[in-house]
Amino acid sequence: MDGKFYSLFSLLFGLGFALQLGRRSDDGAALVTYRRRLKVLAVIGFAHILIWMGDILFFYALMGMILVRLRGMDDRRLLRWVVILLALPIVNYLPTLVHPALMIGTPFFAAAFGIATALGLDVTQPAIIAESYVQGGVAEMAKLSVPAVFFRLGDLLLQGRPFKVLAMFLLGMLVGRRRMWEDLDAHVTLLRRICLWGVVIGLPACLVLAMNAVAPGAQGSAGLAGLRDTVLYSIGVAPLALAYGAAFVLLWRIPAWQRVLIWLAPTGRMALTNYLMQTLIGIGVFYGIGLGLGGRLGATYFLPLGLAILAGQTLFSRWWLARHQFGPMEGVWRKWTYR
């Protein structure tokens, strides 16, 4: 699962971009509206990152500004750039083999440590940061929030996430241009190939990557071991994510499966609301201001907890959309965008 969610979410982001521009004939006005939409998302994301450093919305808004500039790229060139972008995290990692300080995220990490030191916080180890959230209260969360923003941005750059996300944005834009969902039967062969080759290429690489992650001494692996994992991640994650996506689309064509999958549609229509709601649920369960169970629940509990949250959000989404046209945060985002 690791890395596949944001990959599919990024693909859907690019697809949505193509759809929203495609609805308007006055391209200039549509772009103005879309840029305002991204600015609103950036505000929501920045507020979110202050309470949870794992936020992706602020970063999506920034990368969306780049996507706008690439909208005129033809399909063949676009696909070439997808391949290049997926390989760039490997190039991004190479300078760290010379010295760790040469990583692209170093300025953000330095700023984070500087701010933390000024605030009297010890953030030299990830475990210390986690412990502060789990055992601390509102005051500790507030103190950690500012350096957390810089830690997050530095980490995203270290991972080469801008390249990965932009690659999936471009793939989503391609799907949106071709409106593949309007005639799924015509694309069955392509979808089956994506599913097959995505599993054949992606699953072995991701399995080896997972084995490396739980190997003794794997935490914080650097040097050649880090390069190895970066290569495996680049080879495995995007193909397997696309295989998952293609598999869902193929299942959707089967009436019996469609009756099951349709239950998830409202949850997807409220993606922003549900994403932010998961932060509130996670804080309530794991942080010190809630139940403080962070570090006390074993991994055995994670899957049933995740499924329980999904089930609850699915029921809530169906209930809400039976009474409203948009989800709560989707409505706010829309109102702020269209003023």
C-alpha cells in the first residue's frame, strides 16, 4: 500500500485538472479560476500542515501551479516526461552518496533545526518528535507546528516527491484528455496490459523494498542501501499503483462488482473532507490531546482500524450527500474559489 495512495490521488488530481479546463471554452478565464482554486487549496493545506506534518494538500497546490504551465504539452512528449520524472528521484539521491548535506532538502532541514532550537525543542531524532506529539498537549503541538512545516518540505524534496507527483499529474491529465471512462470497452486491452505489467514489474520491486524496510538496522538507511531502495521505489510504486487503478476500472465493468464499488463513490466525491477528517480521527486516537495511543497499538490493529475508519466515512459520505450537493470542505473550497 505504501506510496500507492498518493500516486493514485495524484493521478486523479491531474484528471480533474483536465476535466475542469475542458468544461470551459474561454481558456484564459478557466485558468484564472483554476489558479484561484489552487491558491485556496494551498491555504487549506497550510492550515492542515500546522496540525499534521504529513499533509500533501499544500504540496499539491504548489505542484499544480507547474501542471498549469505544462498543459499545452502533446501526448507523446508528455509520456516521455512521465518516464523521465519517475527516474529523477534516483538522480536526486546521488549527491547524498558524496555527503549527506548535499541532499536537496538540506536548507529546509537546517531551518527546521534552527527554529526548533530557538523554541527550546530537541528534534534530533524522529522518535523524540513522535513522543512529543503522543505525550504532549496543545502547547507542545503548537511549538512543534512551525519546524514541522520545514521538516515536511525538506523530506518531500529528499524523497524526490515533486518528480513522482508531477509524473502522476501528467498521466492523469492524459487520461482526462482522452476521456477514457466514456468508452471503457474500447480500452479493455490497454487496461488489462496495465494491470498485468504493473503487477509483474511493480509487485516484486515493492516486495523487496518492504523486506528491506523491516530488515535489522534498516531505519534511516543511507548510502548505497538508500540508493538501492530509491531505485526499487522508482521501479515499483507507480506501476503497481496503476495496476491497482486499472484493476478497479476492470472490476467496475462487471455488474456484480459495480453494485459493490458504487458504495465507495460518495466517499470519493468527498475526498477532501475525508482526507482532513482522517487527520482529526488520527489525532484523536494517537496524540496526547486525544487517547494518546501512539506507540501503544501494535501493527496488528492498523488494518482493522483503517477499515473501520473507511467504513465509517463511507456511511457518513452517503448520508451527507443524500442531503447536500457537495461535501463540507468541498463546499467551502468551491465557495472560496468562485467567490
